[in-house]
Amino acid sequence: MSKTKQRPPDNRTLLVLGAGASIGAAKYPIESSWRQAIANMPSGENFFHDMFFQGKTHTHANRYLNVLGLTSEGVNDLIVRAWAMKNNMEHFDPDEWRQINIEEVFTFLDIGEGMYPQGTQYQRAFRICRRELQEFVTSFLAMKSDGLHCEHLMDIIFRLQPTDSIVSFNWDTIADFTLQRVDCASYGGYLDLMMAEPLQVSDFVHRGVLLKLHGSLNWIICPNSQCRLHGKIRLAAEGRTLLRFMTMHACPACGNNRGRPFTVPPTSQKLIRRGSILHKLWLLAREQLQYCRRIVFIGYSFPTTDFYSEWLFRQIYFMEGSLRRLLSSTQPSRRLRAQLQSVTRVCSEAARSTGSRHWRVSARRDSDS
Ligand SMILES: [Zn+2]
């Protein structure tokens, strides 16, 4: 592990990936028409409707399949009831699932769980539903993105400097596999960071890394209480190679293959425990911000309830850094522009279009100063 002691020049770039970066990703390799048909990534606001969509193959046209009802009937029925989806009481009607926001559902389950004492039937039912929903989401995101990299992101990463970092708020592994494919400095930084024991923030401040601030579906926790890895977050990798979905859950220490992904549920009550690895990653992101000359937002929409990221980007006010510029991959809406101005004082600047609304910034080849 190399450490750089002296203060590096303040010309670093921080790439910030939101849900739109995965939605608009150009995903490769194309392994089968079935995988391609299910490869669309969901948005937070229209989560279930997007999850249920399957593109056409040579055997069927575009269609919607209630994969939640098929795999987690209890969660499906609870949402149908609580959101008063009358048509879905009898049969599956994808239209009623439009605009059901994943964050609202998780928050609903969280509040339900907290309302009654531990051990009561009500509390247990909500806890089980929350866990099942989390399993459903991580498994299906994994099926959609497993082993795939994004050509747009690759194009940008090729132009990054070794000390530039990437912040991702996505659970999927598209950024991970893209970095692995490029095999750039921030990929090595990511592997070292996730395997550091214990993780010292100061070791990584001047290195390019990938910071997945809401966890990741390939960060696995061993459920075996007798195992030395129990309770620890393990990036599913063998040496420098990321493991794929079929092999990622087995614990290398005890062999238990029921490992659970570590992800932060998208609720308005996110809790990041002090001293945890996630807490250190947030602190590291904060430390790195002061050395950034530019922040490039790709498909990130400043969700109003993500108070942690708001805290992070407001840190710019407390730094004497050299931040000159913010770039946004999309033409910011009025709300986003106001939020960007409010959070950072600088208006975002949209780059010209490449055809994909989430990836306009990828066409930018000039070196901005
Ligand atoms: Zn284990």
C-alpha cells in the first residue's frame, strides 16, 4: 500500500454517481437476450414499475412481470394494501405500481417496525417485510447488473488522474466492474480500502478510490456468529478479481453461503454508526473534497431526504479548497439547479448531449480549468 505524505496539488476531480448513472449506463458484455431484456435499472421514484419491466426478446414483446409477488408475496400484499391498489387485489396491474417510491416504502416499513416493542407480532411482521424487501431489491439489482460494466463510465474513467476518486450512491456493481475492467488506480485504491484492517482514513486521503456511500450488493456479511468474519463487511473479491453473484455470498472463512449484502436502506431515517466502515468512508469523502478542483455529478438528483449527502456537499463551505467547477451530466431541472446553488453556491453546468440524457457529460473532452 503506497502512502503519499505530502499534500498533493489541488487539481483532483470527484465523480459522483447517482441512480441516473446506472439507468443510463451502456452495459456490456451482452451475454444473452434474456439478460438484456431485464437489464434496465430502476429509478427511485418509479421503482417497482421499472423493476417489473422486461424488454422484448425473440419469444415475447415488452411486458411487465410482478417479480415481487413471485418472490416475496407478503411484501407484495402489504404494499398493495397500504397503497390501496384496488386492481392488484385481484390481479396484476402494472399501472397501479407507477410512481411508488422505494424510499417511501422503506420509510413506511421502518416506522412500522419502530412503533411497537420488540418481539410483538406487529413489530416482527414489519421487520421481516423490511428484510425481505431489501433481499428482493439487492437480488434483482444483482441479476440486472452482475458482471456488467458501463462503456460511458469507462470513457470518463480513462480520463481521470490516479488520485481522482469516485463516489457512488448506487448499490449495483456497475461502477465496480467498470473500474476492474479499466484496472485504474482507483480500482486498486478500492480493493485496498475495503480490505484494510483496520481502515485508517488518513491512509487513503490522497489516493484515488471508489467510495460506495450507501453500501453495495457485493459487500457481504457472514451470518455465522461463530465465524471470525461475522459482523464484518467483506468485499466479494478473490485477489484482485470481483466475484459474481453466484459465488459472492459464500464466506471464505467458514463456508457459510447465506451471506447478506450490506446496503443502507433508502429511508429518510438512515443511520450511519460512528466508527463503522461506512462512517469512515463518509469521513474520507469529506476529507477528499478539500483537494478537489471539480465535482462531476452524473445522474445524481440531490434527493431531498438524503441528509447525509447534503451534509457532505455543504462541507465545501468550510474548506479553503480549490473547487472551481461543478458539472452535471443532465440539464438540471429548476429544483436541482436551486439545490445545487443552495448546497454549493455554484451553478451546475450541463455539457452537450451525446444522445443519452444521463450521459451528456461523457461527450466533454476539453480539460476544464
Ligand atoms: Zn463465515
